[in-house]
Amino acid sequence: MRSIRTRTERALGVLAAVVALATSGCSKDGVRPPIGHARDIPPQHGGVLHTAFFVDVRSLDSATAFDTGSAAIELLIYDTLVSYDQKGHMKPLLAESVDVSPDGRHYTFTLRRGVVMQDGNELQASDVKRSLERVLDSGTPCPVPSFYDRIAGYKAFHNGKAKHLAGVRVTGDYTVVIDLAEPDATFMQKMALPITAPVCRTAGRKYNREFSPCGAGAYKLVRFEHGQVIELERNQGYWQKGKPYLDRIVWYLSMQSYTQRFKFEDGQIDYMREFNEADSMLYRSAKSWRGMGAWEPSMLTAGVFLNCQMAPFDNLHMRRAVTFAINRKQIASVRPGHVRPQYKVVPNAIIPESPGYPGQRYDYQRALEEMRLAGYPYDPKTGKGGYPHTIGYLAVLDAFSSQSAQIVQQQLARIGIHIEIQVVGYPTYLAKAGRKHTVQMGVVGWNADYPDASDFFEPILSTSAIQPENSQNAAFFSNKELDALLVKARDSQDQAARLGMYRHAEQIVADQAPWATTHSYRYFELWQPYVHGYRPNPILQQDVRNMWFDTAERKRALADNCLGPIRALSRLCRRGRAGSTIALALGSR
Amino acid sequence: MLDPRAARRFKKNRGAVVGLFLVILLVLFALFAPALTGQDPNLSDFAHGQNALGQPAGVSSLHWMGVDQLYRDLLSRLAYGARVSLLIAFFATGLSIGVGALVGLVSGYAESTRGQGVDTALMRFVDVGLSFPYLLLVMAIGAAVGRTTIVTILMVLGLTSWFGTARIIRSKTIQVRSLDFIVASRALGQSTWRILARHILPNVAGPLIVIASASVAQMIIAESVLSYLQVGLPPPTPSWGSMLQEGQHYLTIAPRLAVAPGFMIFLSVIGFNLVGEGLRDALDPHED
């Protein structure tokens, strides 16, 4: 009898211990409080940053890597000639100065002296030329060589007819001049992309898959396991004296957002960006986290493409009906904070919206009127009329793409347009959406390659972006007036005039409706209080180069965190019988 | 369908009665809950869907179980999800049992006769079918079909799950075939199809019923898995699997979004399994 009672007590004790352990770290907020406090101390060296991506990183060779994941890591390995400051303004980085000729066709980069690359060689002008030629060589699978097609001699070099890129001239050990055949107002932004960053001499003159990433950046690559982890260590010979601050950076790959969240709570991840909607809400509303974290400015425009070469969207009024029928605020309400209504093509972070700025607005009556003009009048009272066939709508296998599609489906049903959603994986989506006469409409989105309006029109809405296969212009929209305007805007060196031209371009898109813009998406970033020196950069995503840790505070707070459950148990232990039961359970083996 | 002794045995089995009760409840829920709530399962309620914190609203007089992440009535979606799940499960089971029984009967009857070749060919095909991991096969076909509807899903599920049934029915047919009354029927000149339909099929019906009831549960899980992995029915069709998938992201602020469809899957699977076990025991003459 005694032994049974003892067993029961022990079982109860174990249960109580488990409950105590499980609840010891919880707070009323639904999330654990921050680990430690932000102390006002000067920057310190040391510490290991742990963070994670939801996605994998395909490559870290600056010549080929162009996905969102790789960009943040490339910032650490490769320094570029020019970059952006914390306000989003351009600043020289490896270049000491940049002179642009009045006609905008000649860029003279004077390099800093004493910059040592990660292979131990000093950075010289010839490295800049060699790196650019390596990227633009016809044998390099560079995803965006056309960004640099205005460099003099580009065609001959890219087609293999010339041995060197004539437009890139080395005029001294530390001076390189880039000549453009035609002016390009976006050239400086393009030179801030990691793709143009000088790479070590070990990379050679030609692209080689075996190249181990090596540049003039603050951190060196130590380990890269696809789908697992990227590990970097401090570049001891970094040209900015005293920087970087962290000893190492461990970047986990392909980690689910909820796994990231729980690791973040435990201090196993120090800085986090990819919260799911629920966790983001919890942290933003938690008292203990109030005032912490920041929103990353959105450089993305999402919407619905309407294939102008396929029925029924070869009918302008049908396209306009869709743009008027979409209530963008309703779409945004599904993910408050993260998703915001977007009325125009260029994100507000690049060209801020102002009263009277052209865009697409929700107007139900106008939508019904456009349906009538299209020849498919719809009576909302009886539900009769409308477009008689079901329209296929292509969505991508990610949560919000599918969700926004379902809201658009409800909204279009109110004007007599019935869509059938087909959810597919991303490669299938790209193949189908980019194929001529294949998909009538579908979800579409564009993230800025560089912060200029041209990047939101030329690659996705110009006639030159139309291809029979893999067309970036999924709407297959061709408008001569828009094409001419885009060329003119890219040539112009007058920023005010360019803004006027892009305003006109927005007007054309709003009128011709190849896209119905719907929303933009922004990330909420959060870091533990012992992490210092980081704020989201308006242009560069996840630029952690200046991050530093209050290592003493981290150590103290984490030790405290580990003691939490034990303290909770000891509190329970002091409460009479329960205490003795737990003590018994703990002492039982 | 059950003889009185078997029915009595079934009634005495508490587990089976609970299972039957769950199944009846489920069917009633699928049939009548949508009418009770009066809510369109695919229509977002933007006016009442959000609480003060911007989260999907909880229980209210308008939405008895709250709304989902797109502000649609959760109860209504669960009920329509039940319809979808049961419809697919019943029809896919019917298809699976039909094909499995036919193949099993033909194969078993042909065994060790002049039609041995038919038996060998059918059983090797069954071997191949059984060697594929079932859900993987279903997912591959589901993905290949691309445009998924209720009909394609139930066809895929039904046509990939009959292999086990065929094997069992074949064994049972071989047993029954050698009994005296079958030999007598053959001697009286009855045709093979008539013997199969009139004499052998009724004698293998017991195992078929048991397999069918367990198969319904298996089909519910398979459909949920397909929907969970987003290769099932396209949105916005309510399905417990897709509701679970979407709801898991809200586990920390609105656990009901994942718990409710998960609980429905659990209840329905346990219900059909209990009924299946009860039927197996009831139809087993050794139980007496």
C-alpha cells in the first residue's frame, strides 16, 4: 500500500515539476520577457550572433547570387565601391570618392588605399576591372548582366568578341573609370549591388563554381552547408579599424518561423526577422517588449497581373473593372501591420505617395460600370450577368499569396467575375506565368533590386521584358508611350524630371491596368536588449555589419534565465506537501 | 445487413456503440450545422472579424466558434469541411472496396485454374501497388493531376488504396470457392459471374464491411494530409487538413483555429475505427 502511494506521489511530483518547468518562463504577454537589459555602454568586441532564415541560400558567389537570402550574407563578405548610409543615402565605401562627369557618362572611382582583401592582397583598380569582367563574361550565369549593358563595349565583351570590357579603364593603381555608352541615372545604385563587389584574386578572371567566397568585407566565410548553416568569422584585417565587433556570425538556414521564435525566446537566436503573424502580434503587443524592435521598410509591391493578350483581359474595361473592384484595405486587414494597402507600382519607400498621385483605388460603382462597358453587365441585387466563364487565377504556395487570392476571389465575385484559384510551387508559377497565352491572371510581386522607380517598370511592365517563355512581364503588357517614357527617364540626370516621368508612368499603368496593385509587405525585426548597433537600413536588408553585443549582460541574463525554472521549483517546494512530493520525485532517481 | 446475433454482439460492444454515436454525430453535424449557423463558409466578415488587437475574433453570437484568419465563420467551415471529408471518404472507400473486391474475387476464383495467368498478373500488379508508400503515391498523383477537384481527389484516393482489399478478398475467395455449395453451383452449370456475384460475394461481405469502415478513417486522414500539404482541394474549399495547416500559424494567439479541425479529424477517425473494430468482432462467429 505504502509503495503504491509513494509511486502516485512521485508521479504527481513529476507532473508538478513538468508544469512548473513549462510555465516558469511564461508571462502574461504570451511571450517570454527580453533577456537582460539594454545598458548604455560604448561598443564592445566579442560575442557570436545567432540568427536564421526561413529559406535556404543557393550561392554566395557575388557573380551569381541574387536571391533575398544571399544578399544579407554577401553584405558581410563583400564590400562594394559604394553603399548606403543609415538614412538610405549613397556613400562611398571601398571607393574614397566618386566623380561623375556632367553628361553622366563617366564615373571615376578613386579607391581607398590599404584595403586588404580576405586573401591578403591589397585592393587595386585592376581588381575592380577583373571582378566586373568576371561577372559580365558570357560564361558567367549572372542573373542580371543587362543592368550593366550601358557600359561602353558591353555587347562586344558579353558576346565574347572582345577580350576586355572597354568601358572599364584602369587609370592608376587606385583609380578606375567606367565609361557608359549612354547615361544611366541608376548606374550608381547598380554599383552598390554586391554583384559588382571586388572579389579576391583567387576567384580568377572567369567564373568558376568552386570559388570560395572571398572579398573585402568585414566577415570571412568559414562554413556553408546548404539548408543548414552559414558560419562567418571576423575579418582581422578589415580595412575599417576597430570593426567589425562580433567574433562570429552563425546564420541558420531553412528554419521554420516558429522554431526561430522559440529559439529567440531561449536566447539561442539573438536577432529575428521572420515572425509569423501571430508571434509578431504577440511581441508587438507585449508590455515587456514595448518600444523594442523596428519595422523594416518595404521595397515590395504585390498585386494581380492581368494577361493583356488573353480573354477576357484583352478587354481594357475588364482590366479596369478588376482594379476598381479590389478593396486593398480589406486585404491589408488580414495581416495588420505587416501588410499595407498599395495603390501604385513603385513602393512608398522609393517614391512616397502624396495626395493626387496617380494610383488605383477601390470604387465598386466604377467597377460595375466598367463591367457594363466591357459587355458583361452585372446586377448585384439578382446576381445575374457578369463574365460567363470561370477565370483561372495562379497563386504561389505560400500562406499570404493564397490568402490574398481568396479575398480577391470574394471581391471579384461581387462584380460578376468568378475565379478559380490554382496554388502551385514557385518554379511552376514562374514557368506558367511567364509563358505566353497560358495564364489569364494571377498573383504577382516585385522586390526592388535597387532603390529606383525604373526597377519597378522596366523589368516587369516594358515591352522588352516580354518573352515567349520566362517572361518577367507576366501581364504581357506592351505600351509604346510607357516604353519611350522609361528610356527617357533612365537617360535623364535631372531627378525632378525623372520623378515627373515616373508619375506619368504610374498614370499609364493605372489607366491601362495590366496590374491591379494590392499590397506591400514589411517585416518586423526584433533583437534582444544585449544586441546593440543595429537598426533596419532603409535600403539594405539585414545589414548587421555594425552590430555588437553587451556580452557581460548577455551572460548574466542567460544564466538568470536558466535559473528561472529552478527558482520556480524551489518556490513550489516551499509550499508544504507539494514541496515534499516534488522533492521526493526529484530525489527518486 | 447484420444478422440478429451479430447486431446483438455489436450492441454489447461499448466501444463500437461510442464509435457509431460519433459517426452519427459527425454526419448530423455535416448535414445540419451549416443551416444552423447560416454563415457562408467562404465569405469573410470584415466588419466583425477582428478583435481590438487586430486578431481573428473569438466566440460571439454571430460566430459561435469565432472566425478564422480570413475572418470566415469557423463553425461553418468545420461543417462544410465535414461534408467534404465525409463525401470524399465515403466515395473513395466505395471505389476502393469496389475495385479491390472485383480484383480479389476474379483473382481468387482464377487461382489454380486455367485462368491462373489472370491471378498471377493481378497479384503482381497488387504487389507493385503495395510496394509504394501509399501517401507518397497519392501525393505524387495529386501533384501530377494539377487541377484538383473533389472528383479527382476521391478518384486518386480510391484508385490507389484497393490493393490490400484485393489481397484479403482473394484469400477469402479461395477459401469459399472450395466449399460444397460452390462446387454444386458449378455442377448445375451456373456461369462464373453468377457464382461470383450470388454465392461468393455474399460470403466475403463480412470482411469487406470491416475493411470499408476502417478505410473511411484512412481516407479521412489521407484527404487531410493532402490538404495539409496544400496538394488537396484548392482554396477556398474548406477542408480540415488545410484549416489545420493555416491555423497552426496562429497557435499562440488563436489555438482554436488549429485545435478545432485537428479535433474533428481525431473524432472522425476514432469513430470510424471503433465502428470497424466493433463490426469485426460482431461478424466474427467465434465471438459466440
